[in-house]
Amino acid sequence: MNKRIRLYILNLFCILGLTLNQSFAAGDTRNVKEPIIPGSCSIIKATTQNMTTTIQNEINRCATQKKVVTLQMSDNNNFHFYSGPLTIPSNGGLLINKGAVLSAIPDPSLYDTGKKTCGTIDNSGTGCKPFITVRDTQNSGIYGEGTIDGQGNSVLKGSKKTWWNLASEAKQEKKSQNVPRLIVIRGSKNFTLYKINLKNSPNFHVAASNVNGFTAWGININTPGDARNTDGIDPGSSTNVTIAHSYISTGDDNVAIKAGNGASSHMSIYNNFFGKGHGMSIGSETSGTVSDIVVNNLTMDGTTNGLHIKSSKANGGLVNNITYKNVCIKNVQYPILLDMFYQKNTEGNKIPQFKNIHFQDIKILTPGKFIFNGLKGNDIQVTFNNVSSKKGSTYTYSNTTRNGTIIENATGSTCPNYQ
């Protein structure tokens, strides 16, 4: 073999190697750094009154100057801002200073979409507006070390029930609760959540759909583990998403990536800690395809599920090029759960496909159940590289193609705090 051919082959292997490495480096294509809080054009101090109109008017005014509104404790240490639904326009937003609490007034009539069903149970569950809506905007956000309280545990006006009571009743009756989500972002570009505390949402805390550019940095979500359907952050049919340096403990999925109305791709979830909740999830809606996701430096302690991909023939699609690395899992019943029969749903023609799922440097410090449940003729494709578990774990592999294995040699009893 002459020198020219040898060089050609060497260059070819280098190119192939680079391509392989790049497949593991998928994620947010933006160069995401710690957000900078925009300037403020207005300071509002807390009162005991309904402040919806005052806050909204100032948000709108400041947005024309590409600035935010500051919510600040009053001079007599009153810290509550009571409000009904708010909207955030382009180039605007809220800065909630430390100690201040923006509280969603628990009055269903304020959130009703016009059908007079908000605060009731029916078969649709679409009768309420969110507390904060961000629609078709760019370059807006919510900042600060203050708190947004959805008051899911507060008794509703004209009722003896809370938002969470409705959710529990709906589950018993196999129906849907009409309750508001806390923050909904739709059709927007470059939205930022920075250092804000979120708690007690009646439903999902943050739901983003059809968004290009969404950063959640230093967020604290802390809601009881028995509060039904209170997902932490759900990016759906979106691209260029980063969730970083955050603490999420809640009553449903800590993070759930969905793709029911279009593709979800290029997401980076890193340096996070998950407490109570249903884990780091993809699905169950995957019909639009989910791809190029990186989860790096994650601790889960006390979630029910750990790394979870869920779908079915009812809403399945391609889930491809997913990388989990540097993950520590403790006190989790199902540390890794990949399921193509989610909620035992076998009806439909939207076939789920889980391909190129990579687990690298994963440590599970307590025994658990590992389940890989693929479809016949459509294997789950997984790669294990330095994945260690504790003795006493169980493993179920159905229609799964594996490269590598899980080894029961995990040492230590504590996980790092990656935040």
C-alpha cells in the first residue's frame, strides 16, 4: 500500500471518528451562557390588593423600552403581589426581587376561557387560561430570586376545594380537571427563566411548545410530590432548549420532552438536581420525533422513575440520538425505564422507535428495576458505557438490542450536587 493510499485511509477514519463524536455532542446549538437581567423601567411595591391591571400595564409599557418591571417588597415588608392572568410581550418581562411573591389569585372565573368550565371536571380539561402566557414573542423573560406561587393548595373562591382537589377527583372519575398551568410559552423565540422560584402550580409549572430558544437557568421548582399533573418543565415540539443549574421537585415529570405537534431537537439538560417527581422523561408524545438530546451531570434522589422514555402505538415516533452521561441515581424504583407500551396502550399505527440511546458514566446507588420494553420487530437500541448498579436490582429486556451491559459494581452512598 503506497503512502498516498495510507494517508487517504487515515483521513477517512479521522472523519468518521469526528462524525461519531459529534453525534454524542448533540444538544442546544446555541452558545448558552448565564443570562443577564435586562434593565428595569418600573418598580412596583407589594400591596394587599388585586394588582393584575397595574402589573400588566407596566409590563406592556416597559416592553416598548426593551426593559422589565420589578416587583419588590413594600417598605412595611409586605411581600405578596396578588394577580390574575398576565401576558408577557416581546422584549419585556418581570424581575421579581428576592422575598417578593407573585401569587395567582385562586378564583376560577379569572382564568375561564369563556365556557364557564374553569374550576370544574369534564372530558376535555381545556377550560382555563394559564397564569402567565407568553405567545408569539421574542427576547422576553422572567428573572429574579423571588417566587411565583400558583396557589394550587388554596381553597378556590366560591368553593371548598383546591385546584389539587379537583385534580384528585378527576383521576378518580377518569376525567380531566380544568385548572390553569403556571407559565405557558408558545410560538416564541429566545425566552428566559432565570433564578426564579416556582411552586404550587395547579398543573404544569412550565410548558413550552413550538419554541426556538428557551433557557431555564438556576430555577427552583418545589411542589409536593402528591400534587397531580404538576410537571416541572415540559419543552414540546421545540428546538434549542437549555435547562441548567436547577432544582426540580414536583408531583409529576421533573422534565418531560414531548413531540406531539412537531419535532423536538437540540436540547441540553445539564447540572441539575431532581428530588420528588417522575424523573427525566421523553414522551409519551413522540410522533413528531425527538432527537439530539444531551442530559449531562444530573442527580436524581427520590424520583419514582429515573431516565425514562415512554411512548406507544397511539402517539409514537422516532426517538433518536439521546445521550445520558454523568448521571447519579439514588432511591429510585425504576432507574432506567424505556417503554413502548406506555400505559399499556397497544392501539394505533404510530410506531415508536428508540434508536441510538447512549448511557455513559451512569451510577445507580440503590437497587432498582431496569425495564427495556420494545416492540417485536422494532428493537430498542441502547449502548451502555460504564453503567453501574447495586446488587439486588432486576433487569427486564424485551425486544432490545444492547451494546455493552450494566454491571453491579456501583460504589458509594451519596450523589454529587451538580447544581
